[in-house]
Amino acid sequence: MRSRSEPPPGRPTLGDIAAEAGVARATAARALGGYGPVKESTRDRVWAAARKLGYTPNLVARSMVTGRTNTLGFVSADLENPFFAGTMRGILDVARAAGYEVVIANSQENPELERRTVRVLQEHRVDGLLVAPTQYQDNAHLNAVLAEGTPLVLLDRSVRGVPADAVLVDNVRAARAGVERLIELGHRRIGLVTSELPRERPVARVEEVALDPTHASTSAARSVGYLAALRNAGVPVDPSLIGIAAAYTREDARAAVAELLARPDRPTALLTVDNIFSLGAFEAIQASGLDFPGQISLLGFDDLEWTTIVRPRLSVIAQPAYDIGAAAARRLLARLSGEETAPQVLFLETTLIERGSTAPAPASPPPARRRKTAR
């Protein structure tokens, strides 16, 4: 039986590589580990021998000597969501250009899975962590990362009480700008499809989240932007126009929108707070038999591929998903390079893109169409 100290069959030992390169074991160890004085020609010879023999570096073992594994960890909240796939591409491009690889994990919007995944990545000695958190006050495991000296950057969402860099968009302002445009188009009965805004006290929620919008959930912050736009324009808030999706699925969003559209005093426009909800809303509108967008307009979040191939094409508030990931990776690399400034919160811009799914309210004169940026 092979002992734990023996390499698996076929895996070259340090002695094999040293013999192939014609150097001492200590010299081969320094060359492969990236530490201590080794001539460049000798290092090249050792690595040539290692490649010839099929050597694979043991990053964890090397980290015990160098303190680095040249790997980063990324914990996505939901990799099935195209938004997070976009952030991942940004992270990978920046990290690999700097000589780092990225270990990717998916918390599936499950706080316990997030905590467990963060712990596993720490045990594998990643040099730094990027996390899209599932909750906004669950900070013990993230503060433990910082306490151990591992740099941490949050993206898309921030967590109260965690002194780490974060890369976000201003969700309140983005949603407010979208609703303001619907109001400019003449809409007054504007519905909302969300998951976190209670019908019984929506206006009170504006004040609550406005005190700390950075640490509010994405859905809550965008819902607050919706309510703020109505209030600023003097449009009465009608709680019956708020469609609550019981779960984060397109099916629940479709059911919530179908209920809104079946009302005799149905909305003439809808804002959805998420791309999954946008898809469900789009399906419900198509199934309703209403003239789309003549009788009902739809404005969603995220400029995904499907939004441009459906008819009518979907008007969206576009988030810079790739740029969010890239900016987060750059912040993490700066920390790994020794930057010790106070934690920064970076807000990237969103863009309001008008397409065919939004139109003037019924019986309203058509105003000039435009494209603008929500800052």
C-alpha cells in the first residue's frame, strides 16, 4: 500500500526533476518554489525538466514558502444569472492578465453555502477573495477573512459592518431615473415587480432604506427608487400596483404580473427590478392579449441578449456587469500589492436604453424619444 508521503504513481518527485536537470534537490526546490537564489539558466533548466516529466506545481505547498498561491477566489451569488456570469468574465480577464487564476464558487443565494464556501477557499489559501454576498448584515464570516489578513472585495452588494472595498451601482438612482422616464412618457399608473417591498407600508420603506441605501438589498433599493420617483413627481403611490414575486423565479414574476394585468384598473407601465423578473413579466404581457406597448409598457434591468431578439425589444436599465467584475478584481490586486488606504465604495454608472417595449401612455401625446444615463 502506498503511504501518504509517497507521490501518486506517475507523478514525478523532486528527486526525479533534480536528476533530470542535473542539479541538487535543494536547488530544484528553490527553482520550482520561486524562492532563494537560483541562476536564471538553472531555473530554466529545472522547469524544462519538470515539464518534460509532467510535473504539476503544488500551490498549497509553495504557498507555505512564498506566502502566495497566485489564486483568487470568487463567490458568486448566482452563476445561473447572466449578470453574475458577466462579472465573472471581468474578474477572469483582469486576474489572468496579472498572472492569477480564479477559483469560482456559487452560493446559489444561500447564506449558509456562502459561509461554507468562503471557509473552504480560505483553507485552500487563496491570496484574496471576491464575494457577491447573499445578505446585507451577515458579516461574521467576512470579517473573519479580513482578520486573517486576506484581502476582500465585495461586488454588486455591500454588507453592513464589513470594512472592505465594494464595487456597486446606485440602484436607487438607477430605478428612479427609469421611472422618471416612464412618467415623462405620460404614465401615471406605473406598476412594480419586486420581491422585497411590503404592500402595507411601501412609503415608510422609502425612508427606511434611504437612510442606508448602500447596504440595502438590490430589490429593496430599486423599489425605493421607484417609490421616490413617484413621490417626487407628485404621483400617488398605489400599493395595489406592486406585484410581489413570492420567490426569485420567472414563474412567480409571471404570476404576479398576470394578477396586475387582470385588474380593471391595471397599470399602463411596469418596472421590474431584476432580469429574471423581466423575463417573467414579458411572458405574462404576451399572454395577456394586451397591445404591447400600446396598452402596457415594460422597463427591465440588465441588457441581456434575449432583450434584443424578442419583439418588442425590451427597454432596459443596463448595468456594466463586466466592468463591475473587472473593477473589483483591480481593487483586490491593488490590496495584494500593498495598498493600505481606507476601504473604498465604487459606484459605476448604469444606462437607460429605450427600445420598443416602452411607449407613451394610452391617449398621451408622444414626447420625443431619448437615451440617457442614470447616474
